[in-house]
Amino acid sequence: MDERQRPGRDAPSRMTSYDDARASFDLEVPSRCNPVLDIVERWAAEEPDTLALLTLDGNGEVVARQSTTELAADSRRAARALLELGVTKGDPVFVMLPRVPAWYAAVLGAIRIGAMPMPGPNLLTGRDIAFRMSRSEAVAAITDAEGAAKVDSVAADLSALRHRLCWSPAGGAPPGWGDFDALCAQAGDGETPADPTAADDPMLLYFTSGTVAYPKMVLHTQASYGLGHVITARYWQDLRPGDLHWTVSDTGWAKAAWGGLFGQWHERATVVQVQLGKPDADTILSMISRHGITSFCAPPTLYRLLVQADLTRYDLSALRHCTSAGEPLNPEVIRVWSEGTGLTVYDGYGQTETTNVVANYRSMPVRPGSMGRPTPGYEVEVLGDDGRPAPDGVVGNIAVRADPRPIGLFAAYYREPEATAAAFKDGWYYTGDKAARDADGYLWFEGRSDDVITSSAYRIGPFEVESALVEHPAVAEAAVVGRDDPQRTQIVTAFVILAPGYTGSDELTVELQDHVKRVTAPYKYPREIHFVAELPKTVSGKIRRSQLRADLRTGGG
């Protein structure tokens, strides 16, 4: 299977000239569009034996090698199984599975029939699941045995849920659940709807963290994430036929779609997914060497771990291109990685709401610490609060021109018209991030304009953590911010006013941390808790999180 020549380090950049690429960008979007049919099936018809998906376990052993033909067949069987259950076009389908081939079968099968898969991180608690499924009115859940138990624990709150499907490596399913693999096998391979979706039909729902409310649902269309990530794969990841591309990401994050769904396959690159446990440098570097990974994307926290190893011990000669996203990458890490591997790490920027909108490219000099320049297909500006372009060197709002609408921009916040309207103003989509632009058009990230915490590439809304804390009887009021941290970017830090009768102690700190881990996803728990008598507030009563962050920086916390 797949005898293609893998591109080497001497392969020229896909983008020979940045200015020419922007000027000539033209990605055709047909009125009828379905990426499973238009990309996966077309690739299978043209190259039936090419490796499309390589799944590795935590030790780097091969779990599955799926050709384009096999991947397309899996999508057909899953589509037919969902149709037989009564899942139809437009139905939200909650999918929470680890990095296994079944995740792809479920997501591709749902997209194939026009249903809306809603991937969730595997660390979600029952409470998180209840919010997401009830908010979206998901009609089906596809998960593993652990996830099934979480769904069952909140089933009383899920009035729209009609179908429960469980994937298990050993087969079988808990009571009340259908066996996903068995249902796909019973449905069999065969025809599915021939022309199921239009380009602007809904395709995918991802949740994004908020600061003063629970997460919002980001709605992407068949075109925006089905074709929009061609921009990500072609220009930033510099992919081409023969590449083996590995993006390190949980399946529940939009980063999985950035680096492991349609954009890479459109460029005829093989996607690699790894059932990685707690990451360590030797495991990751050994996998890159052993399997000849040619393109690698990881968050800065992981690169900071990798550069602590002796990089010269590993044969990384097949690796030709490295990218990073999630938060700005330290210039020192870029330097050490380059010295150890001979490769530059190319930073990129975007959101759940977008594809890659700003990046560094092989065809232009990298300025360490800079986000890079806008990608082809996007017009990105730094706007002042008055809506006018900010002067060079002055920090302003990162905004994406939305009129005309670029292909990779999300459609809306699902069922939240007010939040959607607030994000779009005068023909621009305001990202909520701040940056400055230099005289050559490079952008330099400054920070979030809201209070979302970025920790080890996770984006955490303080409202969720605060809500979890105040459920504990010892907590009268809480405020949560991010403290700067050299390894994790930020760590979740809580300021707590105790209820009468309680006294702050190390024991209570641990108790509150364990409480948060139980009621929401464990990665959100506060690693620091400060017991305080009062919280800084505005005259209208809003917590001044900016003051709390400043106190932490100056030692006042």
C-alpha cells in the first residue's frame, strides 16, 4: 500500500512567492458540496491503494493502515447505519471517541449524510456532556464505554437523545447502547445519498470557551471546514502527495480538523493519528523517526518539552516541515529546535471559528516571535477600537474581513444570534485577540482581549471553573484568571472568598481542586487557589480580572 515517494527537505515550498500566492488565490467552491464525496471518494477513485490514515498506539505500533478505499468504505457503512437508525440531514450527533479509526468512521459517516457531528474532548465530564448535548439537542451519541457511562449519568437531561452507540475495541455494548461496529457491519457497504448537501449547509459543530457564559457552539459549513482547511494544509503546512502529517491533538478539539481531516487529504497527504498518553520527548521523537513522519504540528508546550531532549540522538532526516499553533511560540524554542534538527518551526494562528488566517511560510523569512502574515484567501487587519486600521507598532484588535466572506470563516454561533452579531461589526469579524503589525506586514500577538485562559494548548473559560467552585459549600464567591507560566503558557488560578465558618488551608485547597476535577473536565482545575477577603470589581459589580492578573504579575496575589 502507498508506494509514493515522500517529499524530502529539498522539496521546494508550495508557495514560491507570498505576494503571488495571495494575488492568485482562487479556491473554487461549488454550489453543491460534500467533502466526504468530493475529497475522500474522489481520492479513492483516483488512487485506491494510497494510504489515507495511519493509526498508531502509544508505543508507536501500528493499529491500522487504511487506504483511501477503506476509509471511503468505512464512511459509507457508518452513513448507512445512521440512516437506518433515523438520523437525518441537520441532526446534531455527539461524538466522543479517542484517537481510533472509529472516530473517523463516525464523523465522516455523519457528514456524508448531512448530519452535524459535534466532537467532544475525551476528558469531558457528565456535566459537560449534558450541557453540550442539551444545548445542541443532539439526537445521537457515539462514544466508548467510559463515555457511555458519563452519558447515562445525565440521560435524564437529554430529551432529544434517541440513539446511543458505543464503540469498544473488544466489541459489545452496555445495556441500552448499540454496538457501533456491529451496526456499521450490519448496514454494509453500499449507496448513500448522491448529492446530500449544499456548500453552505451545516457540517460540523465545535465548542469554544467563553468568559462570562458557558461555551458557545461554532457552526462550520460544508465549505468552511470541508474546503477552507485547504488553506491550512497547502500554504502553512506545505503539504503535497507522499507526506505523512501528524498533528498532536485530542479528537474533540478543532485542532483535529485543522490537522487531520479534509485539508490534508485534499492535498493528497496521509494523516497520522497517535493514541498518545502523557507525552514524553523520547516517545514522540522515536515515533517521528521510526515512521518517517515528514510533517509535524504540535502546540508550543510540546515543543518546549521536546527541546529539552538531545535531539541529535534521533534520526529525523525524513522530517522536513514543522508547524506550531495554539499560542505564540518562544523564539528560544525555535532556535534550539533549529540547532538540533536543522528545521524551523513555523508558527500559525487561527481559531475554532476560522481556518489558518495568519502564518509563517517557507517562502519568506521567519521573524521569531511573530505570528507571520495573513494567509491567501484572508484579509486580516489590526483595527483600533474606532474600527480604523491601527498605525504600525500599535496594538489593536485582530479582525478578519467578512464581506466578502472568506471560505474558512464560520457561519455563526449555533442558536446564539446575539453572540454572532456581537462578533461581526461593519464587515469585519473580530477575533477577540490583540496584536500589532510591523512595517512589513508581520503580525505580533499581544494577547486575548477577553479572559480566556490558554494552558498547555487547552482554552479554558474562567466562567466554567468559577461555576464549579461556587457549587462547593465552602465557596461564597470565586474569580478565575490565568497566571503566566513558562511551561504551560498559563495556569488556571483561582481567587476564592470563603463562606462563613470555613478557613483557608492546604487541605481545603486540595479538596476544592478535587471538586472541580469531578464536576468539570479535569484539565480545567485551578492549580493555584488564593483565599481572599474581597475581589476587585467595577462600579457595576463586574469582577476586574485584569486587576487580578496584574496582582499576580507584581506579586500581589
